[in-house]
Amino acid sequence: MEGMKKLNTSPISGMQELLPLEQAMFNKYKTEIREVFLRHGFLEIETPMIEREEILFAKAGGETEKQIYKVVKTEETAKDADQALRFDHTVPLARYVAEHESDLAFPFRVTQIGRNFRGERAQKGRFREFYQCDIDVVGRNNLPIEYDAEVIATLFEALRRLKLPKILVRVSNRKILSGFLEGVNLNHLSAEIFSIIDHAEKVPKEVTNEKLRALGIGDDFVKLVEKFINLSGEFSEVRDKLEKLGIESEKFNKGIEELGRVFGLLEKLGLAGSVVADMKIVRGLDYYTGTVFETVLEDYRQIGSICSGGRYDNLAELYTDQVLPGVGGSIGLTRLFFLMNEFGLNKEEIEKPVEIAIIPFSEEQIPICLELAQKYRGQEKKVDVVLTDKKLGDKLKYAAKVARFGMVVGENEVETGEYKLKDFETGEEIPA
Amino acid sequence: MEGMKKLNTSPISGMQELLPLEQAMFNKYKTEIREVFLRHGFLEIETPMIEREEILFAKAGGETEKQIYKVVKTEETAKDADQALRFDHTVPLARYVAEHESDLAFPFRVTQIGRNFRGERAQKGRFREFYQCDIDVVGRNNLPIEYDAEVIATLFEALRRLKLPKILVRVSNRKILSGFLEGVNLNHLSAEIFSIIDHAEKVPKEVTNEKLRALGIGDDFVKLVEKFINLSGEFSEVRDKLEKLGIESEKFNKGIEELGRVFGLLEKLGLAGSVVADMKIVRGLDYYTGTVFETVLEDYRQIGSICSGGRYDNLAELYTDQVLPGVGGSIGLTRLFFLMNEFGLNKEEIEKPVEIAIIPFSEEQIPICLELAQKYRGQEKKVDVVLTDKKLGDKLKYAAKVARFGMVVGENEVETGEYKLKDFETGEEIPA
């Protein structure tokens, strides 16, 4: 019998709330990702969820700014600066690095796994509170391009661990597109064109061309842009085709060279079949300046990008005059988990969180059951002792819900010292 | 050279922000605690950090209510109910259990480890954002007293794993105090007396007696209360002394009986020397109805309680008409971690987060270094590859900061295939 509700007890719309078995699965994924990041030498940090508005609004801009949750100060914190909830990990990281610069070792390999907040319109699969799993490498004054490959390879390995179907990383370099526009004398329209290309996959080709023409671009150039953005595939092929476009721009060439070095290392790292050069990849955020990447599941492209990032020239320019170039990327775990369930991609076995549920046959066996539990816990096992005064059948029903094995302890078992584990999945009984 | 700040980049006052090595230590403690909870059969859940104000204010009351951070809705969430940040795990748990009751197995052993928020006055060692590590067992309609012992033993084991100096759990049962007041006909003053006893340790004895007298209590009774609250020690001794007080109250006797059962089990669970009955333990929160406990470090009593909790008759009475009795407790990890550092109680070795930093002698060795890194990562090792174009000395300096071992890879090493690990702590070199 379920109780009558006195208040609305559902979580606020847009907030993920999971049942224990789902939560265990979610946490398993989070742990897998974290362990991959740590194995790749990333150091964990945590920043507060509440930041000064000044810090957040300095960097937000556009849509994001409207989605920031402001926090009302209490009587006792009234003297504080105005505050709001962080909307990503990058802004707090910039503040953190500016604040603790003299205590950090550079290049700073850093990971942040935690919740962020955006007050967006409610929509299926969009979350207002969501886990992001970020990695970044932040250099002081400079940061070699090799780190771009390390970041991509680390994120790829983390996704691979989730047993996702064929993962494809699409990589480009913003210098190529910038240089291309420079070369065809369209760089005065680069903001507009970047945005059109960024949306090109979501609309029919004609719409993209129409938008380009609306900028007053001649048909020849529209065709050239179309040709450019459709370049995708193995790096060497894309490079050859890019070179045939006849663009004269140092930036363009520099972009190709950088992309080539990143691909060279990615191949060395075993990602050859899983990574393509793709000129449609732009990443809307204007702080990216070099490598940019998005990740899709090849057979589920409709899901969109599940992991993306790129290279930025100066992480914390709004907070400090120290030049801190970096490269980073992020897995949006809350959304990914939701989509994996939606599309049936959850290939991990659902494990019961408890290994053994020990069931005293009657009150008399409670002390010995607690002692047995201590013994198994000492062996790193997850053990529940069912202490309710219900009937044996009810206790077993409870045990089967939370645990893999059940162990009934009655007079007989205590006397003989022979305990048996019942496998709730197979029904088999085995000696404990 | 440190950069010049353009904005105030310190975290908001009252928010813990750690450097990477401190964070690694903090996370190690968090992991230890979590693993103990899981081994004791507690299931993990997470609730949103933002809740309806209605839910939070229904249960907060008093000081806490003034410390709740309200959240301003954004344009796109304007239609939502009024919202605020959670201030503990108990209120969201009550909502969670009321909401998901039909999907849960009872008794519901549940753990929540996460951040909560209280907008308190800034004060050293007081945090506005802080980790709480909670466990609770929630029953439906009833919950045997044995679970009280399980909860205490689980929390004790978690604290023990942190290698803290002598831990002492002080346990009482609110029914004893309630029954005592009933027996001496002072139950009409129970709220006031509970509060006086709750503060008795923070003031001189005379102040406590003065406060009692101010309630209009006669000298004989003041003496009796004084005698009562000073009862502490081994359970059997305290029980004998309680019985000699000559109180006639069923509740009083019931409290003693419950406390006796809890102690009986705690002794079975090996806590005999670490747990005392102590009539000064009341716990201010009025939802406790039976077992109450606090935990101190015997040689650092000035730190106050580091873990506390108790039994409540009805967790979610404000949200549902289903009766959900429970017992739970919480470790305030952020505060504990701060205090451990203050008092030099941090006995864990500070481990570098990275095991091996691989250092290419020159650019040429980068690819082989990345391959070596992959190999060691495949063996679950935490590996950094130092990809900067700095001098070897600078690379080694960086490596020594983040990693336990360094491995320089030059032409010679590649040729011979003989790699050496330099132990940065001892200076020794060993074959990899």
C-alpha cells in the first residue's frame, strides 16, 4: 500500500533522479570514466557550485547567460558578492587556475567530474542539473599540440569503457576554416559563416547555401564553401583535397599542419579507425582557436555529439593577465546515460548492489548473523543483514530484490557451521 | 611569474577549495567512507541539489530556515515552483522515499554522499558548502531496533578507516530522558529542558543549574536532573544507576531496554571499548524519538561531535501519510577534513596522484613514450607523459611534483629497450 501524498514529491522538472539500481549503474559509468582520467595522469579538483556572479557572467554570454541560476543571499551572507550556480566546469577552472597559479605544476592536467546547472526550457533529454566529466590540460604561456591528441585519446578511452557501439571522433582545426575564409577574402563574415557551418548538419544543404547567399556571397564562393565543409574522411585524403582548393593563407596551412600532427599521434595511440577529419566541425563557442572535436556513435548519429572539446589560446584572460593556453573536452554523462537507456545501449550487466543478504531464521540468530556479516565485509564483500521481524518468505523476497545471493541462517546452520548461498538468479545453492 | 588578477578569483568565503594533492587526500577519505557504507549493504542514491521551497521549508524550522539559499528562477524556468538549495540529505531523502515508495525494497538501506548548502555567518571551520556522508535505514510501518546498532557500527567502521585517534561513540535514547521528565512530572517543560541539556557541555555546570532553576524547578529536582545528565560510562553501570533513580515511567523503562539491546549488539560487533552510554546526549533536532548518538575523538573532545544521528519515528510525515520510521547518521566530511588538518590528525600518507611520469628526452621519443604510457595504463597504472618542449631539468621538476616515479626515455633507452624508473622520494633508480 502506497502512502497518500501530502505535497508534490516529484523532483523539479529537468533534474535526474534515479532508483537505486539505476543509480548504481550510473555510478559505475562515472567511476569508469574517472578511473580512465586518473590513469591518464589527470589530477582531480572540485570547485564550489556557487560562484560570484561577476566571475560567471564575465564568461557566459548569449543563451547561457539567460540560463544561469542566481542564488539569493541569506541574512547571514548578505555582505557577500552576488552569487549564482556554475553552468559549466570551464569558468570555475579558469578562476581556479588564476587563483592557485603559483601552487600548480604546469602543464596542469586536470579533471573535474560533477554537477552543473542551467535553467533551460524543460524538454525531454535536456537536464537542468547534469553531470559533466571534464578533462583539460592548461599550459603556462604555451602548450604543445601533442596534448590535443592526449585529450582526445583519453576521452575516447573513457567512452570505449562504457561499451558504447562504434564511436567516431570527428576532428578539425579552427585555423583551417579561418584561414580558408581569409584566403577567399570572406574573413569579415567569419562569425556568421562559422555559425552557419555549425548548424549545417541540422538543416538541408539548400538552407545552408541560402543562408550563405543571404550574406551577399557570390555563387562561386558558395559552391566553394559547400565543397569545403563536405570534406571529411581519413586525414591524408582530406589534406590532399584541402591542398587542391588552392587557398593561400598561412593560417590555413598552419591548421592543416597541426591537424596532421594530432592525427599522427592518434594513430600511434590506436585510434586510426575511430577518428576522421571533418571540416563541418566548428564548435560554436568562440574561445576555441585550434583543434576542435565532436564524438558521435556511428550508428546513432541522431543522438548528436556525446563528447566534445577543443583547444583555446587563453583560458583565464578575463581573470588574470597570465597567458594560459589549454585543450580540453567533456562528456555530458547525465544526458549520455539518458540516451543510452532510450536507445537500449546500456550493455553493462545490471548488478545488484549487495552481494550477500544474510537472513536470520529467527531473532535468536541475529547476533551470529551480524558476526558473519562482519567476516564477509572484512573480505571486501557487500553484505546486508535482514533484521526485520517478518516471515522468512518476506525476508527472502526483500533479499532477492537487493542482493545477488541470499544466506538463510537457522539453528541447523549454526550447529553444523555449514552455510549455503542461494543464487537468486539461477536458484542454485552453493556452500558459502 | 604569477599573473596579475583582473577580478577577485578567490572562492566565496565558506566554500572549501583544495589544491590537487589535498583534493586527492579528501577524495581518498570520501572513497573509504563510501566503500564501508556499500559493504554494509547501503544503496546509493542522489537527489537534486535544487528542491522546491515548499519541501525544504516544511521541514527546516528555526536557525536552518534562515540559512537556506533560495534560487532565482530563470526566464525559461519561470513557471516552476519556488526553489532553493538543499541544506541536508534528510529532507530530500524523505521526499525521495515518499515519491518512489512503491519502487523501493523496505527496509531501505540508503546512503547519500554529497554537498549541502547553508548560508551561515562566515567563521573558521564552518562551511557554507559541505560534504555530508549519510546512511539511513528506513522501514515501512516498523523497523526493528537492531538497525540502530547496524547504523552506529557502520559509521564507526567508516571513521576507523580514516585512521583517526581513539573514537568514542556516546549513545543515549530519548525515551529515557522523556520518561525521566514524565516520572518527575516535568514533561510540560521537556522542550526547554532538552535544549538546556543539549547545551550543558558548552557551559559551566552552574549555568545549567541556573537555567533549570529559571524554569521554576525546585532545588531537589535540579539536583536530580544534574545527577541524571552526568550518568555516563559502560551501559550496565549506567543502567544500574538509572534504575536506582526510582523513576516510574513506562517510557523510561522502554528507553533503557532499547538502549540495552543496542549495546548488546554493538558489543557483538566488536565496539565494546569504543561506545559509552551517556545521558547528556540529546541531539537538538526534535524529530529524534529513540536512539541518539554523537561521536567524539577521545583526546580531542574540543573538536566536538564528528558524526551523529539517531532514530526517528516518521521520516516523511510532512509529505505522505505512510508511516516510515528510520534510523540514520551522518559524517560531516568537509568539517572533519578541515579539523584533521588543523589538529595534525591526517595520518594517511600523501600519495602523489600520478604513479609514473614518462619524459621523452626529445621530440623524437614522443610517439614511443605515448605507446609506453598506453601499456602501463593498460596495467591500471596512473601515467602522465610530459609533452612540453622544455629542458630536461624542467620536465623532471614538473614530474617530481605530480608523480612518484619518473622515467626518462632517450635514444639509448629506446635502442636497448631498457627503461628505468627514478623514485622521486628516495632518488633510487629501478628497472621498469
